[in-house]
Amino acid sequence: MNFAISDELLGTIVPIVVYWVYSGIYVCLGSFKNYRLHSESDEDDKNLVSKQTVVKGVLLQQTLQAAVAVLLFAVAGGDGGASAHQSSSFLVLVRQFGTAMVVLDTWQYFLHRYMHENKFLYRHVHSLHHRLVVPYAFGALYNHPVEGLLGDTIGGALSFLLSGMSPRTSIFFFSFATMKTVDDHCGLVLPGNPFHLFFKNNSAYHDIHHQLYGTKYNYSQPFFVVWDRILGTYMPYSLEKRKEGGFEARPRKELKDD
């Protein structure tokens, strides 16, 4: 007896599985202290929320995202059989991935920046994510449900629709985007990490944003730093080794508020 699992269902479930598996790998790698951006004690002492609460918050957001994804596929992917067999040449896939990355980056940059500049939204919504002063992998999606809906869910829906990708292609794109988001929050600088080789927006870049001096800079997520550079919110940094082991991301110059 054959049990076929639809591409739509896989597109909903696989990124969630990838999130926890990839996060688990980084939790294990966190024992390599020479590659950490913060010490384990800082992770426990400086963060303002328990890891148990973080897990519950992420599971809630993933549940909401899954529900919206099911609705999205039902509306836009109702012809899933035909969509799965649409042209899938290499150039088409590259174009779809590129378009989806630009759309997601653009949406999240401006929403993220606005949530910092709007005092009400920051205080009541986005500040939840910044309770993680020292980011770690499975805290990547820890935020307020409203932010999760606006930033990740709607941003993901727009990137899916505007890129024209099929449900099958979306499995790979959203799994890739999930891995990149987890990597940005992993708190590690590992040698040979392909994300760090190909993207300037990485764990050190995003760590700057989570520190008090960087909350008005480095808004870009999850792929490129283009909008930060264009709009003057890019904070350059250097990686310096700590005496006790590991690295520290430090701004290269002091940037004062206007």
C-alpha cells in the first residue's frame, strides 16, 4: 500500500523538522568554546528569558506558521499536481530562489526596522526577541506571535507567491531559509561554515544587532546586507579573540545616535 505525501504537506512540515535538527547540531557544537561569540555563562546570565519559555514560544509560532501555510497552499497551490510538474530547469530554480530571497530580505528589513523605530511595537512586540541578548540556535524564531505572523509568515508567503515557485521548490527554499536563520542566531563562528563564506549577514553580523550599541544597526535578515548599506544602518565590525577563548564581535568605530 502506497501512502503519498503531498508537496504542500512536506513544504509545511520539513522546515520545522529542519529547524530543530539543525538547532540540535549547533547545541552540540556549542561545547567548542573556542568558536563561541559569548561564553556559556553569558548565555545563562544575560538572557532575560528561560530556554523552556523559548522552546514553548517557538513551538507556538511554528504551529501558527503551519496553519497559515496550509491555507496558503490550499489557495495558491490548489493545482499542486500541475505546479509540481512545471518547468524546473536550473535557471528557473535560480531565478525563483533569487527572487524569493530578495522579497524576503526586503520585507523583513523594513518591518524589522519599523519595529525598532516604533516605540509601541518595540515595547510590546519586538522586545520579546531581544530578551535574548546572547542569541542561540533554537531561539532564532523566538518572538511575539504578531511579529512571527507579520515577519516570517507573511514574508514567507510573499516570497512564495511573487517568485512563482512550486510547492515542491518551496520545500527546499524554506528549509534553506530556516537553516540560514538558525545559523544567524547560533552564536558560533565555525571555520569553513559555508553560510559565513557566502553571506556577510552571519552570526557575528546579527550578534552586533542583539547588543545594546547595535540595536539601531544591522537590521538585515536573513540573507544579504544590501538594505543596511544603502540606508546607512550598516555597522562594520571585527572579530577579535577573547583571552578566555572564543571570539567577540566588536564595532570598528563608534556610531552615535543622531
